[in-house]
Amino acid sequence: MSKSTEEAIWWNLTAKMAPFLDQHQLLHLIEFQSDRVEPPVFKIEDLNKQKLNVLKTLDMVDYTWEWECKLRGLTEDAPMPEPLQKRREEVIQSLTEIETKYEAVQQKLVNPDVQAQLKNDRDNRMLWDLLKERYNFKDSDLDTIFTRAMKKYAVGDYEETSDTLYIFAQLAPYEHPKHLSAIWGKLASEIFQEAYASASEDVNHLKESIDKANANKDPLSLLQWRTWLLHWSLFVFFTEDSKNPKGGCSKSSDVINLFLNTEEYKNAIETICPWMLRYLAVVIVTSKNLDQKNYKQLIRLIDQEHYNYSDPITDFLLCLNVHYDFDEAQVKLQQSERVLKSDYFLHLYAQEFIEQGRVLMFEMYCKIHQKISISTIAEKLNMTQEDAELWIVELIRNARLHAKIDSENGNIIMGSEPEVPHNTIIRKTSMLNVTSQMLMRNIEKKLQPEQNTNALPSWAVKNNKNYDDR
């Protein structure tokens, strides 16, 4: 195995994320690695075997056998092995039984009076007590609804899962032991239906529910829940729908608020999943308007966690902003492209990150040099000299730089940045108070009456000719 392949595997986050995802989500990540990453990071045979192992943990028996036939080179009509056939029968029987119980609950729900009660803006606890008292609902009905949602999710029927959990959320009191699990399930099912608006609401709902559980749960459980939410939120924040046509992620403010500006979740990143800094870095760097405050805070976090986690994306920002090593930054920026293209969540942002990374390198280089050779810039940014000159012209035209190009000598001449008027006023008046006080003291001394004008100053006493006669 070559060094570049070993590095690509090391930088791939699929294995690190697996403990914080459910099996359906992990299945999507594995399929992405085998179907859409070119060249593949992992061996395709290994990915196919891993996909089969994940499928065997689910109740999608027909799909599991179909995939196994494909791997073993069997025909489509090959008989299913007895253990798998038995498993299929058990799944069907289990679904049939829960559907029978669920139909009984539905008969109660279609009652017009019950529907009228559901439309009233009433507290869930009061509603459920009323339904039990007047309409023969039982606590076991909630268990039936929840179990049906779980079984539908296990066979990949995400639409039915979402609809069933919506009913559960309408009926179940907030203190119900399965309330939080129902929100997790609803979020998962909506992710796979690509219902991202509803999924985004569920992320916020989960965050609020976890915060409310703060007093009743041990800190370790809360930390684990927050880590799970950070990973699941990636499915909502980084989608094709969230890619802003004008640049950056349309959900960038949500990512920054959760990952960087919410202390409990920032602590979770520092404690358990520092690889989340990759996603924060891409969001901040590719933002349409780079927020310097967030950018500096990001650099501090990356520098702080460098010994726990690093990849070409985070290393690039360290080389540029901490070590000022432009040669190494160029290497890391080149490596970033493959890493981002093999990331399930960030592959849409690969080219944009490279482009904005070049801008950051160029701006930093310009800050510490007065005159720069275009050929040097081209080398640093891994571009031809012609492309580099055109790129710099465009950058200057967009008012990103106060500079001009000396095409004859092939140089960029940096100009001093024009000072903002209010900064000029602040600078000129910053010492005004001190200067005024000094002037007042001098005036006071001048106005004081003369005292003992014949007295000699102390430094002249020893030189006085009458000194010895005293």
C-alpha cells in the first residue's frame, strides 16, 4: 500500500463517525465511498463486504439477499438460504402483528371527537389524560405506535416511520420515556426522505430537549447525546439543497452557532470528536463574507486540538496562520482536494475550498511583502504564471486587494491600505486627554507666584563660593 493511499484512509472519517451514526446512515456513507469516490480510498471488495455486514443487522431481508447474490455471483432466482428465509418470515410476522395492534389504535384516532381534541391547543399531558378518560385510550397504545415506527424504519419505510412518529408526538406527554427517542427517529426518517426543512426543526427540537434534560441526566450521557446530534446534523447542514449557488453553505450560520458558539457542543468537539473541526473550517473558509472573529476562533481551536486531530484541511490553516509556512501550506491545500472529494458531506465544497484557500494564501503573503513576483505567486498557488496573473487581476478588480500589477517586470506592487476615516479620528484624538492635562499643569506653574527667587537650586549649592563659610 502506497503512502498516499495510507494517508487517504487515515484522513477518511467514515470509520471515526460510525460509532455515532445508526446503521442506515452508515449504509449511505459506505455506498458513497464505493459508488462516487474516484479513485476509491478503500478497496471496493472490502466496502461491499462491509455493506453486506451492515445490511444483515437490519430487517431489509430481500435487499440483503439481493446484494449477497450479487457479491457471490448467483442468479437472481437463486433460493434464499434457510436461516435468511426464516428471518424473512419472522420480520413479516412481526410487521403483521404490529399492524393489527396499530389498526385498533387508528380506529380510536379516526373518531371525529378525538380529531377535534387533537386540534385544540392543549398541553400533551392534559390531552393524553383526557383521551384515556373519555375515549378509551391506554398507555400501551403509545407503545404500539412507537414500536410500529421502529419496525417500519428497520425495513426502510421512512415515510411511514415519519408519519407514525408524528402521531406519537401529538399524543405522548413530554415526560414519556420514549419522547426523546421518537424525535431521534423522526429526524432520521426525514433525512432519508430529504425533508430537510422538517429535519432542521427536529435538530433544534433535539437540542432543546437535551438541554432540558440537563438536570436529570449524568454529564457523560449528555455529552454522548450532543456528540450524536453533531454527527446527525451534518446530514441536514451539508446537502445538495444547502449548497449556495453564490458560494458557501446556506446553513453556515446554523453550523457556526451549533459547533462554535454553543459552549456545550464546542466542548463535545474538543472532548470526543475533534474531527468536526474539518466541517467548521470548510464552512467558515467558504463563507461568502469571511468573518474574522469566527476565523480567528477557529484557528485557535485547530491549534489547540492539533495533537488530538489533524488533516490537510486543518493543517493548511495552521501552516498559513500559525507557522507562516507557505510551501507546506501549498502541499496541504493540494492534499485537501482529494480528502474533501472523498467526504460524504463535503464533496460539493472541494473546488470552492481550494479556490478560497488560494485567496487566503495570497492575502497572507501580501501582508508580509511589499513587492511580489507573479512567478513566485504562481508557484505558491500551484498555477501557471498566466493563470496566476489573470486570477490576481480579478482579485484586485473585486476590491479584495489594494495593489497594482507591474506587467513589464512581472511584479505585484502592494499599496498601503487606505485608513478608514473614523480610525484616523480615533488615532489622532487618543492622546488628546493626556496632552490637555500636561498643558494645564504647565499653565498652572506659570501662574503660581514666585517664591524665594534668591534661593539656589539644589544642584548648585555645592558650587556656591559661600558654601564653605556657612
